[in-house]
Amino acid sequence: MSVLGDGPPPSAGEVREALAGVLPERSLLDRALDPFRRFFDWLGDRMPSPSVNNPNVASGGISAVGYVIIGVLVVVLIALIVLAVRRWVSLPERDRIDEDGPTIVTEELDDPDALASEVEALLAERRYREALLATYRQTVAELVARNRVPRSRARTTGELRGDVSAGLADVADDFAALTTSFEAAWFGAVDVDRSIVEQAGSCGATVTAAAIAAGRAPSPMDEDRPAEVVEL
């Protein structure tokens, strides 16, 4: 290797080899940020500078077309970042994810009418993903009100499917279709539009109608309560 002041200056490869034995190894995250650094360096090289003669910039500074190109590139970069964040957006705090699907806090779903109003409001605002999630909760609330699913702080979607299959077998497929739509929207696997929400609502209405027709299932409290004897 060349020594400073003795012979020609060292090459870039020799410098990297020398630094490799001194500097710590770069982390994976640091290496992953390299494309972003190169992109911003490229932008910086093309921005006008009043004191530096930049060969990449025409006389008089960057042109209007150049500004447009840079603006478009920045917008595209921001859009990509937003899409990535949406894919990893945190889920609602009142529910969580379990190995058998998202866990629903069924004991809090005690007002189906309020959830139905929430669905209509979300549809009016074109917040279709949230409307689909509310549609599922509305259906579960109808089942909770009729003791077709237990009140619990930890009921997965898979367990809820089992509850419906056991008590309302005729509409098990409808509830399974509703659950599949709910899970896809929950995990952000699909883009939800109004037609998907309406289809899920149709499945939910079928399940609700079956639950109403079957009547309220007896709860453990009902079974433990002694029957009242009336003397005639």
C-alpha cells in the first residue's frame, strides 16, 4: 500500500481496505439506508448553489423542468413511504392478533344499533375499510345479544366461527365469508370499496336473521336459575 508522501496516492480500494481494519462493520440498517443517501446526494448535486460552480447545473441555476422532475420524484418517494407505513399501521388497541386470527373483545359489543349507525356514517365518509370492520362487529354484537357467542375479552375470529358453526350451522358459511372479508381488511391485504362492504353487510344480515329466528340461547345464568313454580 502507498504511504502518504511516498509514491502515488492510494487508490479507493486501498483506502477502503485500510479503513475496514479500523472502522466497525456497518449494520444492516445502515446499509439499507444507502439508496436513500445516494438519492438525496443526487438531489443535492442538482440544486443551484450561488457560490459553487456545479457542473451538473446549467448556468443560472436549475431549470423549471428540473424543479418539476425533482418535485415528482419527491412526491413518489413520499407516496411509497406512506404506502409502507399503511401496511404496518398499528391495529386498534381494543383488539389484538392471535394465532387463530384477530381477537375481539366481545363483552364490549353490547349495542348493535350504535354499530349499525357507525357503519352508515363511515360509508357516507367513504371510509370503507373501517366500515367493513364495524360491519363485522355489528354482526358479532347481534350474536352476543342473543347468547350465540360468549361475552369475552379474548375471542378470536376462529373461535367465533366455531361458535356460529355450533349454534347456527345453516349460516356458518355466511359468517365465514364475512370473517374472511374482515380479516383481509384488518391485515390490509385488500383494497376495500363500497361493494365489498355491502357484500359483507349482506352476509351479516343473513347471520343476524338466523340468530333472531333461532331466538336467544340460554346462558349459564339462565340454566343455574331455578324455575319459578306458580301455584294455581
